[in-house]
Amino acid sequence: MARIAIVGAGQGGLHLAIGLLHGGHEVTVLSNRTGQQIADGTVTSSQSMYGMALALERELGIDFWEHGSPQYGAASMWIGDGDGNAMLHWEGAMDVPGQSIDQRVKMPRWMAHFESLGGTLRYEDADIETLETLTLEHDLVVVASGKGPIGQLFPRDASRSPYTQPMRVLALTYVKPMLPRDGGPAISININPGVGEFVTFPGLTLSGACDIFTIECVPGGPMDCWTDVHTPADHLAVSERLLRTYFPEEAKRIDGKLELTDEGGVLRGRVTPTVKHPVGRLPSGRVVLGLGDVLVLNDPITGQGSNNASKGAKIYLDAINAHAGAFDADWMTEVFERYWDYARWAVAYTNMTLGPPPEHMLRILKTAESDADLAHKMANSFNDPKSISPWYFDAAAANDFLAARARAAA
């Protein structure tokens, strides 16, 4: 069995670490915060998760909230025409309900479980020197979290990274449950062209059930107004104003006024969607392997981040368990390419949503309004973006796909 160190106690890092313990490996996880510090901190993501990723948690026995958290069994999309009127709207059922657990709840529980299985947790800020030491003491070092010098170990892959700057200004908010949504709980994506998006779904936070939403603002657009926002109260006030102004249909769910779940229930930032090369080479020449957002960083608009982390961790886990040789750079690259065979669809799915929508994409989404089976396919594409390839991603394939559906319906 191997000695493995993982830097980062997040979705991907802990998922991999717990799986490796099940496989009999000796595992050390480095975290820059204790479980209590994570629980006492601010929210870190929206973490909308779907059937495939949730099943991977179930395999490891870490689906501690399967029966005790809000779930959503549908997905919907609304796109305006630029004047506030609906250009299209579809809704479809998910085969497996989605779920979102505040990482302030989830990660401390997983950290305790990891230790109960015999894993070693070290609390420290990792740097390049730390990684050098880890590579001397372990057979494999996986970097599942890291910015600054650690993040810079992994070069950007320009061929897989079409964007060089953030495409949205992001404002994440956890609020006490709003009025129930007509049609039942769902992940709802609302798109106001040229302005931005409002994405919402129910979740579980420290205080119990909540609603989670992200306002995605086109940089320089009318919703890009966060410069002078410094307090949670300011964040909430601006969020409510933008919601009422640009997404009035969703604003109907506000019961009087929005109320934060807690003072830590807000997060703002910008993300440049980026894919990196998987091997980080240290000054000594020794190598480390990236995982999750360290290598494939998506804008959260389609809710792929936590799902990608779990799916990547599963692929890494299986590869480590099956490997009997050295964990060298060639092996690292080969394993990442296995993951990329799936992740490339999630990246394309997200990037298409961020840019001007191709004509064939709008025709597919418009058809889903009156085609219940197509709406069902689109709802389940959140779970598996590869399931709508190639017709969602390629204009010629889309033409053939829509023509075949039209003939079948005639």
C-alpha cells in the first residue's frame, strides 16, 4: 500500500482521502483550518450536487445528509429577451434529486470521519517547502487546494482555457427559506442577456434549511455594483435590489424581505475559468499531482465544481488502487487525461453558458419548452453534461438532432 499526502481538506481532497483509507493506504491530509474554524467561518461555495456525485459519496459511506436535507427534483431555465420579457422557459424532472450541503457543515464532519478511520490530519499552511518535504516522506502528493506559489506550480493549458479574465462578478448568498416555488423545489437558472444570471436552489446550512443563490453579474453591466459593498447587510441589500429589479419573477418568492441565515452567509469574488496541466514540478525536480479546482476551475453558473471534484477523486482513487509502480509524471498525466475525458464536457457546458449563446443552443433550449423529453434531458445534463453531447455542443449535430425529433413528432 502507498503513503499518500493530500493538501486540502475540501470536497475533492477529503473524498479521495477517505476512499484511499478504505483501500488500505496510509493517508495524511493537510488543512489550513480546523473543522471548528471551518464551521465558524464564512461560506465557501454553493456546492449544488447531483446524482452521479452523490452516488460516489454513498459508495464511501459519507452521504451523511441523504435523508436529512432539502432536495430538489427538477431543473428550470428562464431566458429573457433583453427587455425583461420571457424569451423561453423550460422545466424538467431530474432522475435523482440534487442536494446542497454548506461546506461549513460537511467538511468538519468528513474531517472527523477521516480521522476515525485512521487518517492523519495536519493543520498548517502548506508552501513549496512543505511540498518538498512531503514528496520525500510519501509515495504520492496530491494538491487539492492551493493558490499563490502552489497554484503557480501548475501551468495554464491555453488550448483548453478560452478565457483569460473573469466572465462574471459573483455574489453568493445564503438566506432563510423563501416562499415555496411553484412546481416544487428546483435548481433555477434565470438569464437576463447582457446583465447576468440568478441561480438558486434549496440547501442545508448551520441553522437548517435555507435557500442559496448566486447573482452572476456581467462585468461592467448594470449589476456590477459591488465595489462599495463591505458588510453582510450591504451585500444582502444589494442582492435584494438586483433580484427585484432584474429577476422580478424570482423576487415573488421573497416573503416581506430577505434574511441572511447568518453573518457568514455571503461571499463575493471573480473566477477566471481555467484548465491547467496536471503535473506540478517542484524546484527539486520532484512532482506533485493537482486535483479539483486546482486544475479545472469553472465559473459556478452551471453548478459543476463540487461534482467535478468528486468525479475526479473517484478516477484518481481507482487509478491509485490499481497502480503498482512509481507515481511519476507520466502516470499523473495519464490519470488526469482519464478525468479530462469527462471534465471537458463540464467545461464546455459552463463556458457556453457564459458567452453569447450560439444559435443552435438557443434552438435546443427553445424546443425544450414544448418537448418534455428534451426538457428532461436538459434537466439531467446538470448531473452529466456528457449526456447531451455532441448535439448540444456542435451546430451540425444539433441540426441533425432537432430534425430527427421533428420527424419523430410529425
